[in-house]
Amino acid sequence: MRDSNCIFCKIVSGEIPAYKVYEDENFLAFLDINPRGVGHVQVISKDHYRWVWQVPNGGEYFEIVKKIALAQQKAFNTDMIRSQIFGEDVPHAHIWVFPHSAEGDKNDFEGNAEKIRKNL
């Protein structure tokens, strides 16, 4: 189920472009357009749920977050990866995953997406 007014649902449907780093049947991971740092990724459920805790397959969700974090460690040569669960700005379940202090241009979206994809 999707919400036609939700920006993340529009990204899932392809109405809004995104720098995707991972996608499967239930989840999508893409670079945040206002990154906190190099390689800042949003991991979302493809179906619209308001909160992370409402996503039915939560274990699978967190396994994907882990996969992204491990790829970021390799891609950006750093050990510390932050993850945060938010929900104020966009009312769609999402988890932030980003390297704490990696070198590079945080606005090189295509380059950063490719680095993460190569390490998945």
C-alpha cells in the first residue's frame, strides 16, 4: 500500500528520482538528498508505514540496514557507522545509516552510491 502524498512513496514508484544503493521486493535504500555526511542512506519499506515499528518484517528490515552499514564501512574506509530512526520530517518508516566521519564529498551522490553498491 502506498500513500500518493508521501515523498518516499513517490520515490518507490519512480515519480521522484533517487540515487538507489539497494532494492528488493520490500525495501529500498537510497542516498539522502540532504546528507549529514558522506554516503548518508535512507532505508525505507516500500509499503507505506508511518513508523519503523509498524513494518511487519522488522528482522528483515534491520538485516538490510546492517548490510548497508557494512558496505559503508568498506566503501568509506571507516569503522563507525551511525544509524538513527526518525519520523518527524517524512511520515514514512525510515532509518538513517551514515558513516560518522568519512572523507569525501557528501554531495557526490552518484559516486557515493556506486561505492556503496560495489561493497554490498
